[in-house]
Amino acid sequence: MNKIVPYIKYVKELQFDCKPKSMQLNVINRCASKCVFCKKWKWNLPDMPKERIESLLIEFNDIGVETVLFSGGDPLLIKDDVWDIILKNQGKLSYGMLTAGNVHFKRWDEIVPAFKWIRFSVDALDANIYKSIRGVVLNKFLMENLKAVSLRITNENQCRLNFVDLKGVNETEKQKIENLAKELKISFKCHDVHTFTELGSTWNAEVKKCIVPLLYAIIECDGYVHSCCIIMDENNEYDKVRNDLSLGNIFEYNKFLDLWFSEKAQIQKKKLMDAQLDYCKKWCLPRYYEVNHEYHKLKDGGIFL
């Protein structure tokens, strides 16, 4: 959750009437991968209507949202007319993208200058290991996209290869992918699957609040708004997703802020902030360790209602 940490500067403003600073827009559920650790590619949901995407981006600009992360599904499968809307309505928003990068994409000339960062999830370069993780054949498009982006970025941190260290599966691939990042002059980050456990073991027992629900939300293409991908159980079968723990559905409101400040959303945010859910007790403290630890180092008491 490093993307939340910069918003610690708003710590003195964190009340129920504060507005979000970072949003994740999953405007598309389609994906070219069939990852063994994810069932989201089975959901078969329609894309978010382009008119609603446009109205959300306009409102995000108006209410002071700073960053918008496009994920999914895979953003590279977004239709051209929707990309036109996204680019036209960027305004003051900083854009980011998470992609597997394994599809043909031809709009990098426009996308790269508009995006503060682009992250490629690359867990293997060996064809057999890649297929065992992603469930599909490693094709030429991944390398084509990486090279296209690397030629257009202004600094190495604008593009990054994300590698998840899956014990017993892809350890031999880490050095290959790190070397590829160096060759392309882009950044590299290894996500150790044990990181959350290790962070949890160092958790300060006095840290009892989670600030993420006041700063951040995920909007799925079906309209449901969630504070946390762990709580929503986003990698599960669609009928097992915890939409009952969402803040609500944007298609039931004219404006995002109408949902954000609704009675249901306020009750849910309070539960999440106080770690009242079993999910929170098991996962949220280590998952959001960094941002909440920074908050508690800086807070001046009486921040929360």
C-alpha cells in the first residue's frame, strides 16, 4: 500500500467529512490471463459504461482526488473510445496502471506521457513457468510492450516490473526479470509473499486504527465501491465477493460523493477504521502496516471521531 503513504500529509484533516485522495478504477473485468491464484477472469462482467467513467473522472478532479489507478482486468483491453475519455478528462489527476502486458497495444505514444507510473506484473520469463502461473502461453506482446514503454519514459521509476516470489515455483526467474529491468532501464520490485507476515510480527500493539477507508476506494466495473481488496475477496468466485461489505454501488447514486457520505458508507468506514471485522483482525494490520504506522507516528491525537 505504498501508494497511500504520501497522503499521510492530510492526517490532521482525517474526519468522516474528508474526501478520498486516491481511487482505483477497475473499469474493465476482461483479462488475457487465467492466473492460478485468481478467479476474477471468470466473472464475465460488462465494462463500466463510458459515460459513467467520464462523470467519475470529472468529479474526481472537482473534489480533489490526486491519483487514479487503472486496473481490472487488464487496462490494455480498454476500448479506444474509452481511452479517449480517460485521456481527455485527466485534468489534475495523476494516473497509474497495473497490467500483465500480454496483449497487443498500440497507444503508448499517448499513454506513457499521461501516466505517472505503469507497472507490469511479470512473474516469469520461462515459457513453462509463465504458463503454470498465468494459465496462458507467454507471447511476444509482453516484450513488445515493455520495449515500447521503456523507449518513451522520462525516468526509470515511471515503469516498473513487479515480480511476486512464489516459493517453489519461480525462484529461478527473479534474477532474469531483474536483469531485464536493468537492460530496459526501468525499475524492478520483488514482492515477497511473506512480507505481510513479517510486517505483522513487528506490529505496534498500540496501533488500533486504519486510515485507509478515509483516503482510498476501489470502484469495480459492476459499480460496487470497496475500501479494501482483501475484504472484498476480489480473487474469489464472483458470487463469493463480499459486496455486502462494500460502501455501496455507484449506479444507485448520481454522484460519487453522494455514495461516499451515505449512511451505509459512513457505518462501514467506521467498522473498517476500528478493525471490527474478522478480515481486519486477520489481514488488515499487516497489509496496511506501513500507512497506519506512519499515521500513528504523526498523529496529534483526537483525529478520529
